[in-house]
Amino acid sequence: DIRKVIVSDDKLSAALNYLAADPHPLAAARARLFNAENASKEAWARAFLAADGSVEARKAAAEIDAGLKIAKAEHAAAIDEVENQKRLCTGAEMLIECWRTEQSNIRAAEKVR
């Protein structure tokens, strides 16, 4: 009797390895996000302090600063990476739950025989 499984051993192994990774990719992505947020704030402050004029003029100059634009792009990329890693974590957890349910169903079917 050949049973077709939904979750293969390779997929299960990959999900478990992903969740067991140390340092975990999600933690690393969160660290990069934290650093990118700080870099963005620092770039704004540097641009603000380097600008001349009234406070509002200095704020405007800081917002259009090239260094700030780069820092904001890195910040956006870090947010994207965190969200991607969250999605991968959820996917791995769901795959493991599917495997557990599948294994439970197999055991229940064997008891019926």
C-alpha cells in the first residue's frame, strides 16, 4: 500500500533546518533593520546640522539630502527583508503543522485496520 504524502521528508527537513538556524535569519534581519533605522536617523541629523538657514529650511534640506535617501533605501530594504523572513518562518511552521496532521491521520488510519 503506497501512501502519497503531502509533506516530503526533504521539505520537512528544510523547514526544521530553517527554524533551527543559528543565528536565525529573522533575528539577523531584525538586527539589520535596527541598524538601518539608526543609520537613517543619523543621516537625517547630520544633514540637518550641516544645513544653513531657519529650522524649517534645515529640516527641508535634511529631507532631500542624498545620504538620507540612501539610508532610507537601506531602511526600506531591511523592512522588506524582515517581512520576507517572517513569511518564511510562518511557512515553515505551517509546513511542520501539516506534516504533524498528516502523520496523525496516518496513525489513525492504521488503527482502523
